[in-house]
Amino acid sequence: MWMKKMANYRDFLFKINFSNNVFCSNITSKDVFYKVYIGKGNNRVLIKNLFKNRWWWEILDEPNYD
């Protein structure tokens, strides 16, 4: 499902760039995901829900320092 969202997002960006005569080369063909670890603390549930709404973020259960 995220592959379809990514393809739609890239298509949208291409159309916006094309309509403004801006041409960008594809830097990488690999889809990039950002990873986040949300520890215990104030508003943890709120922050976690915000990141769940953004499909390009992956929520980790344990901190990963790689």
C-alpha cells in the first residue's frame, strides 16, 4: 500500500514541477523511510499518533542507533 502512496506522491510532485518548468533528476530510486523511536514521557500518545498519520515514518519499538 505504501508503494502506491509513494508512486502517487511522486507523480503529484512531477506534475507540479512540470507545470512550473522545474525539472529534477531522481536522486535515488530507493524509497526512503524515516525511523523514529518515541520514548515514555508527556504526550507520548499524541506524538505517536502524529507519526502514524505520516506513512513515510516508521515507528520503532526500541531505540536503534544505526
